[in-house]
Amino acid sequence: MKILRSSRKGGAALAAVLIMIILLAAGTAIMIVTGRGQIKEAADVPSVHQDESSSQPDESSSLPDDTSSQPDESSEPEKPVMAAPTIAADYKDIDFIEDKLSSKYAVLMDVDKNEIIAGTNIDKKIYPASLTKILSLIVAVENVEDTTVEFKFTADLLNPLVEERASVAGFLVDESVPFKDLLYGAILVSGADATSALAKIVAGSEKKFADMLNKKAEELGLTGTHFVNASGLHDDDHYSTCKDMAIALAYALKNDTCRKVLTADKYTTAKTEAHPDGILLYSIVHSRFLGYYIDCDGDGAADPNTKLDGGKTGFTDEAGYALATVLTRNNKTYICVNAHSTSDLSCTLDNIAIYEKYLK
């Protein structure tokens, strides 16, 4: 009996121990499961790429603010398609007072080295006027696949340009003009009729075309440029800088079609009923330099192996006179952009003077 009672007490004790072991094991299991749950929760904090359709709460909203400093590759801005030009080691400030220039803004660029050789107020805001058409040429050429397309002019397009006293190539109402002719009309004689037609062909409207110009400006890294129209007619919100215009022109030269148009001295449009012999277009840039030569070595004569290739002019009352030119010297390419000059002659002479003094 004693042994039996002892066995009962021992069994109870044993049972108690077993119960404690079970409870302890259960508690440990709960802790382990809970711990795993916490680890899993931390590991499953949604990333920036989480599917927004998930119904699970986004725990990342409770993360400390300093997590926002982590780089998000998906939001990094795209690199410009044109590397920003560097400032040359021997860069010179253009003193428009000492140099007796009428232009208040200017830049001289070595295209091959992608360097700014000289300048004054190169990043200051200017009204580019018809220098805008350099970008219009680029956007048109890059966005029209069918270059045989023609545009039929309407009174609705031409009449406002007449009222604005905009420069035109001379296309008439109901005249159908090939795309190629519009390019030359826009650049050689700075025709706003041509750029308006290009805007219609490419984007359907001038406003949408201006959006494309701004997108292209962004792609090129033109941080000081914003356009609201295709031709450069004045608007306070239509602006650029001399450096930006030099970069745009350098980019245009990389495209065979753009370069051919920008450097042509004349061009005859296709024959139409309105113009049976076509329209003979003479480059305003080349006409401005007739009778002048560039003398960088200072010997009083035209420099050998030096040629003014072409470019683009610009003028509005608010912008003054502007000029962007391309020069080849000893098989190297240079660009000079000067703006806010007092006359077409002084603007041209300023351009020549900058080449002669700062390009040796």
C-alpha cells in the first residue's frame, strides 16, 4: 500500500513534470512561431516595385524618413543625348564693350572637342527668335518617316502669319508643297509658313509641336530653353541661351539632312501650279557674309582653309538680331552664336570679330 501510494505520488509528480515540459515546449513553440512571423514581416516590407494591386497594407509608410535617401534607379533622369560642352582650359571672356560689339550675349564653341572657347553671358536668358527653327528642323527630320509627304497650305495657316508680319518663304493658299521644300524654306529664308506646315505634319498642331521641341531640348540637356511655337515669334515664355543654341546646332550637324539644309546657299522648290518654276530660296546667312572674309591670323587677308559653312539668323523687336554660324577652319568645326545685336550688319560683324579674335 505504501508503495502503491508512493507510486501514485510519483506518478502525479511525473505527470506534473510532463505537463510542465509540454507547457514549456508549447511556449517555446509559440515564441519560435511568433519570432519567425516577425522576421518574415520585416523581410516582406514592400519594395518600391511592389504591385499596387495588392490588398496587403504597405508597411513601408511607417519606415523612417531617411529611407527616402536610398537611390531609386527607376526614377533617375535619363542622360542627355548630347554631352554638355566643357569650358576650355584657355577659355576667354568676351568683353563686348572692349571689343566694341553690339551683341550682349555670345559663345564660341569648338565642336570637335565639345568645348566652349570663349563667351559672354553664355547661360543668360535670350529671346532666340528664328534661331528656334534649328530645333524645328531637328524635330521635323527626326519624326517624319515618309519624306515624300506634301502639305497643302490654307488661308487659316497663312493669314495669321501675315498679320504677325512674320518672315515667309512665299508658299500660297492651296499650294501643295513637299516636305523637303519646307525644310529649306524654314532655314534658308526663315519662313514661318514652312515651320507652321512642318508643325502640322509632325504633330497636328503648333502647340503639340512646341511640346516636342521642349522634349527634344530636354533630351539635349538644354536647361535654359523653353519654346511655345515653331518659328520663334515673340512670347515671354519662349526663350533660350546662346550656349543652348550652340549645342542644338552642334547636334543638328550630326544629321546629314539637317547639315545639308543648314549649309546650303540656295535651293529651288518643286514646280507647282502656283509657282511653275518653283521658288528660288537664297540663304540669308550666306547673303549676310557676302563681301566679307575671316582673318584669324591677322595678316589682312582671308585665311586659307577657312570657310563659313552656314547657320541660322534670327530677329524680333524684343530679341534684337541674332546669328548662329558654322565655320570650318583647318578641317575643324566651330560654332559662334551671338544675340541681342542692334542691326543685321552689326550682328554679322560681331560674329566675324569673335572668330577673328578668339579663334587662333
